[in-house]
Amino acid sequence: MPVVAITPDYKFEAKDRFENFHGNQIVYVGWDHHLMFCAAFAYPLPPTTTFADLRDKVMPEGFAVHPEYSKINWETATWLLDNEPFKPQLDKSLEEQGIGHKSLLRFQTPELKGYKNAGV
């Protein structure tokens, strides 16, 4: 998301450009309605990472501490990519699916609404 400075002479070189991550891109992943996490997790990943690897190998590093994470039914989970509906293809890379540097992926779990329904 671009930032607009209040003063026109405020210039700087952004430090979070793709070129500064040694071939990785930052992908943000958030779990809607699960208030144990105050913000999306930021993962530095190669663009060639498959969605299956993101979901099954990377995401548990952050989300598995939630008591409901092991109960997720991935068949009914819904996804948003940069606030647009998204249907991930597990065997395709992030890059192939339009998931780019600083993209925000959000998922919702219809059966789970936060610990003890705190996210309702």
C-alpha cells in the first residue's frame, strides 16, 4: 500500500523493496476472527513456494499455537488475496497465482470463530 507524505519534500528510498530480500518476497497471512493474533504474520518466501508448502509447512510455525488451529477444515476455509476472493491451487507457486511481494492473504474458517467464539 503506497504511503503519501504530508510534505512534498519528504523523499526516501523504501527499504522493504523486493530487491532487498535476497530472492524472497514478503507474504502476509492473517486468520480472520481469531483475535489471539493482532496482525497478519509476515513470511519471507521464495516466489516459487507452492501454496501447499505455505499452508502445510510455513503457516503452522505461527498459527499452530492457537488452540483451534488443528481443527481447521481446509476444505471449507475461504481465502482473500489482497481483499479479493481467492481460491488457492495447492500445487501452484505463489508467483503463478498472483501472490506477490507484500501481498496479504487472509483466510476464514466458517466452523471456527475464534477461541471460545471470541471473534464473533
